[in-house]
Amino acid sequence: DNMNSGLTQVILIKFKWKEQQAAGNSLPFNASLNYFSCAEKKTTAMDQCINLRAERQSYSQEYFTDMEVKKNYWIGYMAIQLKETARLVENDKEKEAKDLVTLTLKETVMEFPGTTDVDILRIKSIVEDNWVKFN
């Protein structure tokens, strides 16, 4: 089986609470997922409702209890930052691009101090290569 063809997907969602939604409150969140199973040759629908609890926003991503989820979130985050860096450079905003790359590196070091995780290090290396281009 080709496991790189999208057999497993992860969806991570980050919510921003309105000011009037104080910490500790919760709101219902309804999600629906529809997918086609090649193995079963049918479409399946799943619905779930959960209550999301508002937490005070902190810099750290401490709300991740599963380090693998945190790692995958952070890899996606760094990829988004790289894409935004490219967009800024294309629009002749090199100072903003440099600042974004610098911030991304600082955040990564804070979130994964002294990491030896090869996946984090690989993407971090790409970000570092872009930082070197600005210096």
C-alpha cells in the first residue's frame, strides 16, 4: 500500500474567542466529516458535537497533551510561516519576511528547546536556510 496517498489525515483547528467569552466558558462545536472509503467503496458521514472551553491565551502551546499532535501542528505552522515569508518577499517586503522568519525560529526554539526530533529539525533547517538569506 502507498501510505503517502492520503490514507491518514489530521485536521487541527485553532479558535479565537471573542473578548466577551471569558476564560472558563464553553461553547458547543458541531463537526461533520464525509469521506469516501476506497476499501469499502462507499461514502461515510460522521457527526460529532463537543463543548469547547475557553482558556486564557498564552504564548506556549501547552494545551497540547499529545506531543505527536503538537509536533504535527508545529510542522504545519512552520510551513505556513514559510509560505507567508515567500509571499512577503514576492511583494518586496523583505524586512517583514526577515522578521517573520526570525520570530518563527525563536518560537520553535521556545516550543522545542534542545529538540532532537528529526522532523522538527528538518523543517527548522529550512526556516534557518531562509533566515541566512536575509543576513
